[in-house]
Amino acid sequence: MKQYVVGLVFDKEMEQVLLLKRSKMPYQGLYNGVGGKVEDGEEPSQAMYRELQEETGLQLAQMHTAKYITSLQYPSGIQLVVYYFVLREKGFPLPIGNEIDEGRLEWVSITNQNLLDASNPYLAGDGNISYFIHFARTLQKKN
């Protein structure tokens, strides 16, 4: 079984989410969370922190501890483990140029960009990203 992780990073107020506009397949041209493959001997949470640091430059001290959202098992044998993070402080400078290997990092307004609409054609994951954003905000309100 192949394991992958994806994470959503929210601003302190949970009004914006840091998304990757993918420049490669799968989901080329669409917004997705940050993440990647879980390496051999690595726990999904370790992989999530590693990928987050590699792709965004964020350090653990800048965020609240990762919160687990869900794990999806696909018929192809792939497992996707989903997390979210909330920044401790307002504002986070994006990496210089915002470009990484997989695409461009952008802060995206949840309301203005209609990210809670699962039919949003600009979101990766067949509606899952919208669901993950909604679920993370719901969990955060309960805490």
C-alpha cells in the first residue's frame, strides 16, 4: 500500500488557506493542499511535517500542532492521510517567488474564492479539498 499525506495550513482566523496551485499532474492547474509520499519507515504525521517544511518553509513553532482530519483508502491501494494546521501569528511570508517544484503557493480566501463549494472547478480532489476545509473549520470551532 502506498501512503500519501496532504495538509491544509490556515491563517490564525481561519479565513484563508495556504494552497498549492499545481503545475504538474495530477491536478495540474488546480488548487491542492501541500503534501506528498510517506517514505519507508516514516509515520504519516512525520511525513506531513517533513513535506510541510520542505514545501512551505514553515517551522513547527509557527503553527499549532497538526490535527488529523481523516484517512481515505482508495481501491487502487493508495491511502491518503489528511491533516490541518493553524498559524499561531498573523501573516506568514511565502517562500521567495512562491514557486516550488510542484507549483505555486498562494494564500486563498475561503469565502471570496468559494472554497466551501465541492463543485468548485479550481479545486483538486473531486470535491475533497472543499470537504477538508469545511471539516477543519468545524473542528477548530469546537476546540
